[in-house]
Amino acid sequence: MSHKADASFFDKKRPWSERKDKILGYYLEPYLAKIAHLNKPVLIVDGFAGPGKFGDGSQGSPLIILEQADRARTKRNAATIRCNFVEANPALEQQLAVLVGSRPDCSVTLGLFTNALSEIAQLAKTHSLFLYIDPYTVEGLNWRALDDVLQLVKQRDNSVELLLNFNVDSFCRRGRAALKLSPIQSNPLVPELEWTDSATPQVSQLDAIVGGDWWRSLLTSATDYPSAVDAVTRRFCLQLAGRFSQVCRHDVKELERHLVPKYVLIFCSRHPDTRVLMNDAMCKSRDLQAEREEPAESTLFEMRPEKLVPDMKKLELLVMEQMRKFPPEIRREDLVWKIVDENFCKYSSSEICRTVAALAKNGTISFRSPTGRLNPDAVLYVRV
């Protein structure tokens, strides 16, 4: 099953889709630079590729991926990069095939993403794999089929990274219908889905999507719908954490005050460095939402929530708190990682580094470095 929406879905890119694509493009640039050091070819798979371009001219994920691949190839010692775009809708696949043309570095496949997974699993044994899964709702996902690829993470020589759009609101609404639970009470902070299906899914179908029946008790026992959505998201992330050491989530909402996200982007990797890279990408997404919710007229005080506009004074306190946790000294790179790990998608690495530099300049902290510069390997300490 492909994008389960009417044809108007691709007429114009919506703000939440813009945020998703921002994350994809921003992350791929440093990823492709770092992964080249493994000296293996790279395979980027877009499992629900769509037509490649929106009606308003905005780039879809395939064009974003190709743009970053082309940019990476200009760098010294670049890896060999191949892209595979999978789309089940014949009309959308044909549009994408025409758009991509006869490029030798990519292929456009007509068919279900789940049917392509066996071939992807074989290629992942010889390639570094970046898997982008962005179905419109949740149909088209199948945990058992996907897990054949994810299991490869256990083998030391394999590099598999996953960026998954989990439309948890769609899943939970379908789950409630399948379990014959009472309708969700009307709430302006819980917007309705843009498109809904008239057919009620089978419980077994939903089990197959997330790899078990664990979701059922979470929906039936939750005190309210937003709590159920969050519980299902957390449990699904925990399941992915059984395959990857690094699992990060980013809730993308139409408005920050809403209690349920439009979707949740889940990133999975086994390399710790990727956590900082994805944190920065998701902070870029957050900044887009902050711009969108900026008041039309300037105000004396910041009216947007702190989740959108973090308090930099609090960041100074976090830096000093970490310095006290790891006396007598810590590398700047390690400090950045620890702050990101405990405050994911709150402060970008550049914001943390600027705060460290300001504290060093005013003498609150000191550092030493062979180059005399405050670089990632500089050792930070508090002068006694």
C-alpha cells in the first residue's frame, strides 16, 4: 500500500512535511561525509518515495536525497552512493521515473516496500544502508519484514541507519476502532486526521505493523487519548532500541500547543556520534516551527513555549552542571554529547559550543589544547 491519501496530498508541501524534509536533508550531508570512512558503497533507500516533487514545485524526498548524494560525490574520498526509490502507486512511480530520468546511480522500483525488503537485506551486507521510511499513514509497514534488515545491525561490519515516520495518531485511531473503543472526545488540541479510512482494520493487521499485540493494553488502559499516543510511541521506540543503541524521537505537531503530533520521526543508529548530528537536524526542524508560530507583532516578552525557543541561560547552568559531574576535566566533544543525550532536541551543538566559549571568555571555565584553540578535543576544567 502506498500513500493512503487522495491526489491532493502532493499538490502543496505542508509545513510539517517541510520540517520532515529539512531533517532528512540536513542529516544526510554529514552522514555521507562520515560514512565514507568505512570504505564501503552506500545504499540509500526511500521506501515510500512518492512522485519526487510537489505540485507547488517543492522537492520531495527523492530529489532531496539525490541532491545530497551529488554534493557528497564532490568531496575528496567520497563513497560510491546508490539510491533506490520504491513506490507502490503506478501513477506516482511513473512521475518519479520521468523526473529522475536515466541516472545510473539510482533506480525507481514499482511495488510494495515490504516486497523490496529481502533484496535490501542482501545489499545491506555489502553496503552501508540508510533507510528512509515515510508512509502516509502506517499501512505498508510490517515489523517482521523490516526486522530482517534491522537484525543486520548485530553484525559488527554492517552499518544500518533508519529514519522512520511513525504516524502514531493514525495507528492509535485505527487501533481504537479495531478494539471497538468509545469515540475520542472532541478536543481542539487533538486535531482530526486529514484523511480517514471508512474500513475498520483487523486487530491482526495492526499487530503485524508494530510486531506484537502490546499496543492493545496501552490503548485500553490509558486515562486519555494523548497519553495513549505517547505510550504507544514510547513502547515502539523501546522495541527499536532492541536493535539499535541510539534511538531518538521527534514529535512534529501542527502547532506546539497540540497534545498529539501529526507524526513522530524516529531515528535509529548504533553509533553515538549520530545522536549529536540528528539532534542538530531536529533542532533545525524545531526552529522552523518557532518561526511559523512567531507573533505577527513583536511583544515585550517571549510568548512562544520554551520547547520552541529554549532559554540560553538555562544552557549555561546545564554546562556547569555537567562540569561538576565529571571533575576535574572533560573534553568539549564529550561535554556536548552528554548535554545532547540528556536534553535531546533542546539545544543544538553549535549553541552548546557558543555557550562554552562564552563561559571560557568570562573566566567561568578554563581549557587547554595543543593548538591553543577551543576545539572538540580541548579539555575543559574549572580553575580552583
